[in-house]
Amino acid sequence: MKEKTSLNQRFKEWLKKYVEIDEKAKMYFDLMDSMSYKEPGKKFTREEMNEK
């Protein structure tokens, strides 16, 4: 398969995608940490959770 790109360019592209994945994961964990103080206030029964 010919892509007309250098190995260096392909590595830069891969590295950029790799870093973006790490940044998205950090954003997700930051969001989850920011919501860690939230509690539902009560325990729901199976029936209550399945109500539509």
C-alpha cells in the first residue's frame, strides 16, 4: 500500500492520535472526579430502576 508519506510523518500522526486518546481519558476521569461528591440520596429498588 503506497501512501506517499514518510515514516516520520506516519509516526507523528500516530503520536498525535495517541496523545489525544490520553487527553480524552484524562478529561473523562476529571469529570468523574468532579462528580464524586454526588450521591443519589436513596437506594432504588429494582422495580423503581426499571420503571419507564
